[in-house]
Amino acid sequence: MKFQVFQVSRKGGREKNEDRMGYCYTKEAGLFALADGMGGHPEGEVAAALALQALANLFQREAKPVLPDPLRFLHDAVMIGHKQLLRYAQDRKLPDTPRTTVVACVMQGNSAYWAHCGDSRLYLVRGGRLIARTRDHSYSELQEALGRAAPGAERFNRNVLFTCLGSPGKPMIDCTGPLLMAPGDKMLLCSDGLWGTVPDAEITAQLGTRPITDAAPELVEQALRNGGVRCDNVTVLAVEWEGAEAPAANAQTGEPEELDEEGFASTIQAGPGSVDEAKDAMDDDEIERSVREIQEAITQRAVKKTP
């Protein structure tokens, strides 16, 4: 699989940057993911890191070298991330659960698949046109979809989400795909720090007319300028898909990433302090237990629906 990738994260006017991003791949499949830890809840950076680690760990386990079912993988991996946050809070007796949004994309063969929970977005641009964009799990987008958006409502509730990872209720996970890719397609994953101040038309125009090495950093700088001193953190992961064969390349260095002896490479790593501790607790047995719980829940729902 051949692709170029560029990733950048900039701290805005917030006390700290709780966004996380990264990618991992084998010779025939790639996973690209971004999470935005939510303010107002404890340890947002831990929540974002755990969500990405769940995705990366399950990808390494199942991509041999391709995923048997990319959509099931995405759903299960995001759910595992959610369960990890609940267990993390319970084990440490936190008064509230760390929470995060997440968006993730799998590219495999000639197709792309993606999933998201919350308001971190995915954009797919082809030949200067916006082909696909995720719909935020926010009340403002829900009102718009239902044709009930009131004038000016966007200013007040665009950041109010009705689902995320780490919340007490089961998260809503939207999965899409497969979508047939064409050489030159550009995929952009971003936190709301970007799309909150840069309109979709400008994001599309930049991706459609410039290499991702120019478009991605320029979009980030635009977001920081437009957001001013109170700008949110801005995180972007951009991918240009070039085909289903040949080694992957990192656009920041121009050199192929090296696969390990298992045929796997990853940029998704833990952060400092408690994130490292959480990563250590997430072993194969923990992943197996989470997968089994998800499968049992699916089976129980199917039985209940049987007349």
C-alpha cells in the first residue's frame, strides 16, 4: 500500500493540548486515527491516548496483514477504547470518567472505511471536490439534519455533544464504507479546533489544490489566526492515497517507515505519566476480554430481536 501522510498538532489558547493522533500499518492495510480529549472532565489527554492505543493494539493483533472485516474492526476497537476509559476511572476511583471524541480510518486494498464518535471529523477530497465528511454527534448538527436548526443556534451549541467515549451511556459509533479510493484522493482527520474556525469550503480548496505537506500546516495556521487568543488546540492528520501497492511513505521525511519483524509499524505512542501506566495495563488478555464482551452483547441483542 502506498500513501503519504502529514500530521501536525498545535496548542491554541488552552492550558494544555489534549489532542492525540497517529497511524499504523502493515504492507497491505493502514489505520489513521485522531482523538480530542474533552475539557470539563479529568485527564482528557489520557482519554485520547487510550482510545488510540485501543485502535492500534487491535489493529496489530488482527491485521495479518489485512483486516478480515474493517468495519467490524473499527466498531470493536472504538468500543474497546470506551471500555478502557470506564475501567481506568473505576480502577483509580476517579470522581468522573475521562472522555474523548475519536475518528479513525482504515485503508485496505482499494477501499477506505471509517468510524467516528463525537465531533472530530474526516474529510475526503477528490479532484478539488468534497466527496465525504463525517456528521458531528452534536445537537446543532442533529437539529440541522432534522430541519429544526434555529437562526444563530450554531453559536451556542455546536460543541454540545450527545455522545463520546467515556460517557456513562453506550457511545454512538457511526461506521462508513467501503468507499473505492482513487489515486490522488486526500483524507483529512481533524479536531474541532480546525473546522470550528475554517469553513469546509476552505478546507476542500486547500486539499484540492496543494500537496498535503503545504495544505495541512496552512490550514492549521489559518485556524490559529481565525481563532485568536482563545483558539482551541488544532490537530490535523492528512493522508494522500497513491495505490494499493509499494511501501508507505511519511511525507514529513520523504522516507518509508520501517516495519518491524511482525510486518507492523506505528506512530501511536503513550504520553507521559498516567498514560504510560494505562498502556501497561492493556495487554492481550484485556483486549480479548473486551472483544468477547462486545461479541456477547451483539449476540444477546440478536436473540432479543428474534421473533
